Amino acid sequence: MEGWGFWIAAVIAAALVGAGKGGIPIVGMLGVPVLALVIPPGVAAGLLLPVYVVSDIFGLWAYRRDYDARVLAIALPGAMVGIAVGWATASVVPEAAVRVLIGVIGMAFALNLLLRRGVVAEPRPARVGPGMFWGAVTGFTSFVSHAGAPPWQVFTLPLGLSRSVFAGTSTIAFAVINAAKLPPYWQLGLLSPTNLKTAAMLFLPASLAVFAGVGLVKRLPEKLFFQLVTWALLLISIKLAWDGGRALAG
């Protein structure tokens, strides 16, 4: 992990992670794919997890007053179950298959939202059953490939949360999820001392990007914000399905 190519990719990946924690739709999911251009994906996931955790701290401060406690109370227990399943099955579940599954779910949901754009739907209350299910899927997919955003948004987008509450609730949820991933990542050997030393050098660009993201979210019109969320969900889901399909076929 050296050379200009690696460091350019690493700084870009860290900034994307930070911007995502600042509330910009789904860009944090691009961190691992960008870094995987220069190092193996598993190494990239382990290297970026501490960057996610440090960025979470700044995101928690920025959105400390903007969250939906009921959504968190419903989804986070399910997420802990999903993380445990991901840990237990880490050696037997192909990451490529998980990427295809996430991609298909995300594409179907985003297309449904876009095709129904002219239809005004009543916001749904957060329900325990669906919330725990999508929370578990979020925890599992986040553990396997830091790709928990699509299933999380399948649960949260229909709830009618305001822009700031949506961003804050998502930030808090993933802060808890990422912290819970630290022990199993360490046990699986994905958090080596070398990785931690390199990650520490990426904390500054990630932290600055958090506040840049918060500022942008506060300036975006609410309707435009959720349109960006939906389109980002669709594009990232297509990429996940494509990458996973290619890996399975190859």
C-alpha cells in the first residue's frame, strides 16, 4: 500500500466516506469500490472501516438533534442480528452473490419510486416487522461489503422523514453498525496494525468531507435531495449487480 496511485485512490475513498457520513446520498458506498481499484477488495474494506468509524463521530455530532428514535429502536436490533450472521457465514457466503442480491433489491425499489413519481403516496409509519427485517439485511450486507445503504433506504425512504431527520437517522444507525463490526473484523484479520496506521492518515480528509457534506445537505431543496437519493440508489444498485454478476460469471 504505497505509491501515488494508492494514495490518490485512498484519499478520494476517504473523502467519499466522509461526505456520505455528512448526509450526501450513498456516496460513502463508493469508497470500497474506488480503493479496490488499487488493492484487493477485502483489504480495502478492512482499511476503510476505521475511517467510517471516525467519520461517524463527526456525523453524530452534526446530526445529534436530527433523528427518529422509533426507527432506530426498530431497525438496530435487526442490524445486530445481521452482523452476527455475516460474521458466522463470512467464510461460506460469496461476496459477489451478496452484491447481486443488494443490487437487485435496490434497483427494484428505486425504479418503483421513479415510475410512481407522479403518484403522491402517504408516508408509512415505521413498523416493527419490516423494520427488523430490513435492519437485519442492512447489518448483513454492511458487514460483508459496506453496502448497507440500499436495504436501509428500502425501509426508511417510504417513512416520510424530513431531509435532516432522514440524514441524521441514517448517520446514527450506521455509526452503531460500524462500531459493532470492529470486533469481528479484528477477529477475521481485516484490521491489521498496518491497515490501522494507514487509516489514521486518512482521518483528516474524511473528517473535512463530513462537514462539507452536512453543509451541502442543508442547502439542497428537500425534493431535490430525495430525488438524488433515489437516483443514487438506482445507479449504485446497478453497479453492485453488475460487479457481482461479473464475479460470479468469472
